[in-house]
Amino acid sequence: MPHFRRTALLLALPLALTACSNGSPAPVAAPTTAAAVSPSAATVDLRTRLALAARDLGRTSYAIVEVDDKVRSVWEVHGPSKSFRTTPSSGPGGAIQIGGEQWTTGVVAGGGGTRWIKMPKSAVWPMPDVVATRLVAAATGLTETAPGTFTGSVPEQVCRDVMLFTVDTVQLVIADPPKPVRWAETGTITVRLDERGRFAGLTVEVASADGKTAKKVAQTYRDYGKVGRPAKPEGALELPAFPE
């Protein structure tokens, strides 16, 4: 993956001239004062570093270990072909997405067992590099809290790109869903970059409006350049398009 670009700030240093002329010391150069870097300029620099790292996710392959509350899964992502495969660490499930097509595993009624099911195009998820780019672009108050670690605030609606709130999915499949959680207007993102400027971690957290609960997704990035493109599953069932 290409490295992120770091802008160097060159400071002019005062030079003291001590040559003598007719027995009198030469005038000393006046000190040069470096222009202060404004907080807004520093924020732009942080955003640029994160935006470049997010963009580069689409140019390579990698794995993501994701913990969504207590559910752990592994993503094998191939950025150049816009494809990935997700596998939960326990129990059935998983998905394959290649370009604009997605398949997920499901249990078929009547003893059909577990099968791959081709989902409608409306069910396709955004690629991780697209999600990361949206989060970085929407972030405000970006701060480098430790070397290579950045935090900022992001509108809750943008956080949904990566959060995939469980309650919203449940409402689609059961007749009497639980009362929806009302979330706070903004969430928090934390991004970690490795020594080469690549994504090493991404955490997104949104609290409920009443402060009694919170939704958190934590991702760890690894195995850069070691993941291949997934293959289409064979014999998949096909669902009709979801109603608008």
C-alpha cells in the first residue's frame, strides 16, 4: 500500500553573523518568527492522512477482525475487485460480495438445510474503503490523541454505514419488534494507523439518547496483500427484489 504523504514544515532559523569590519562587529540578523500553524490547518492535515489511508484500502487486500458488541467475525477483503467474504467465528452465517452481487447463507425451510442465497441488489453493502472514507469526511474535531491514533465526532446517520444496527434488521423479519432505540445525534470514531500509514484499527461507538446503552463496533486490520478474491458460491437460491 502506498504510504501517506506527510507535509514538512520548514522553519527558517536565525543566523548570527560575527564577521568584523573596521574593528566593528557586523550587524546580527533579526530573529525570524515561524508562522503559527492554526488548529484548522492541523485538522486538515489529520483528515488528509486518514483520507489517504481510507482510499488505499480500495487498492489492496487485507483481513478485518470485527467485534460487533459480542459477535466476532472475520472479513477477507479484496479491494481491487470490490469483493469480500465475511465469516462469523461461531455458528452459521456469512456472506460473499463481488462487485454489485451479494450472497448470504440461510436455512431453507422444509429440511432444505443451509444454502447460499443470492440477495437483491438493494442489499449490497458498501465496501470497507467507502465506509472509512465517509466516516473520515464527516468527522469533526479530529484530534491525534496518541501517535497514530485519531478520534473525532461523526453524525449518527453516517455511523450507520458501519454500525448496521441490529434493531433495524430485526424489525424487517418479526411481526412484533422491540421498541426501537433512539440514538444520540453524534457518535465517536477512533482510527489507528500503523507505521506505514495503513488502517490498523477502526472503532465506531454511538450512545443511546438517554445514555443508558451504547452500540459499538471495533475492527482490527491485518494481513495486507495476503487475501485473494472470493469465488461465487455454486447452486445459490435467488430472492426477489425487496419492495421499495
